[in-house]
Amino acid sequence: MLTSIAGRSVVVTGASKGIGKGIARVFAQRGAKVLLAARGAADLEATVAELKAAGGDVAGQVCDVTDWDSVQALIARAEADHGGLDVLCANAGIFPQTKMVDMDPEDWDFVLGTNLKSCFLCVKASIPAFERRGGGRIIITSSITGPITGYPGWTHYAASKAGQLGFMRTAAMEMSRYGVTVNAVMPGNIITEGLESLGDEYLRQMAESIPLKRLGNVDDIGNAALFFASDEANYVTGQTIVVDGGQVLPESLDAMKEI
């Protein structure tokens, strides 16, 4: 069993739904003080109310993770409410599906800004808080798409997720002076509202390509993030955990027939 994180101050971006909501729930269930951040006020309020009803010590802050002032205000809120910052989960991300032939340059910029620039802004804004705290944890939600695999329609998403890992490795070096570790979780196909919107046929095809024969759930990602945030992971930095049910393992669909 991991050392308790009860009472620790945690910020989760993109936390109103999907993987971010799952991460926030896992930390809240274990007694952390969790500040949830999202762009949409209505979804954020609903999620905060749900987690509070389950006994979580949670609050919400509307935040545009592409805006420097908004991100700084988020970190300042965590320090003011919780007396400091222990864990930053840079999870906010979007994955609109558009092939390059139909993609506008503005579409590219929007995805890269939301997924990659936001990591830089959140980590940079957290440096003074972590320095005052004397250490901490940063967990980035990346993906298998981009760093390992590809899928038509997601060149911008894939580039942003691969870019997150390049950022993570150097950030881990720079943040070490503050006693902060920086790691990333790389989800495969996880059941979320966004994934379900891709349709039943997509979900069926993805499940068939996974050795465990099923899609993951958001708690699977939350539990991986919890490990990176734990005392037991205090000598792990600049590393990744793939959470995909074995999806990247088969050499071909024919290999799946042998299982």
C-alpha cells in the first residue's frame, strides 16, 4: 500500500470530465485536498458537487489553461486554500479529429495551445509554489497516440502528446533543483465522454486491438497518477507509464488471433 496522501494539496486541470475527473476522484477518495480546474463552469460545478457528495475535499476554479494570468490565478488559489501545492496534474487536453487536408492552421494552434503550451504554463506557474513547499510532484497526461502510435485525423493531437514527453524530460531536469519530480501517464483508449462520441464502431475496433479485450476506465489513469504522486515514487522522474491494456504490443491484427 502506498503512503497516504491525505491532506496534500493537489491541482488537476481539465478536471470537469473524462480522465481529469477520474484523476481528481482518485486523489479525493484518498483524502487529498483537490482543486479542480476546467474551462466550462457548468460541468465543473457539477463535478465538484458530485465529488463533494462522495465525501471529497474538493473545490473548483474556472481556468483557461492557455492563458498565463488564468493559470497563475489557479496556482495562487491552491496555495491560498490549502497552504501550499504538493501535486500538479497537468491533464487538460482536447482531441478533435480532422485530417490535415481539412485542417486549418488555427485548428493546429488551438490543439497545441490547449495540450502542450498549457503544460509549460502550468509547470512554470507552479515553480514558486513548489519552491516554497520544498518539493512536489508533477504528472502530465500524455497518450500512446503520438509518442508510440498514430491515427488518421490526429496529427495535431499526436504532435502535442509527443511534445509533452520532450518537455517532460527537460522539465524534470530543471525542476529537480526544487525537489520536484516530473513524470507522465500515457493512456490508451480510455472510456470517456469524448471517446464515446467517436461512435460504437470505433470503440469496438479499439477493444478488438487490445490484448485485454476491453477499453480502460478513468480510474486506471488516476491510479497511475497516484503512484507518481506517492512517496514511494520519490526517486522516479522523467519517466512514463503506459496504461493501455497492452494495445501497443501486437505487431499486427493477426497476432491478436493467436491470443
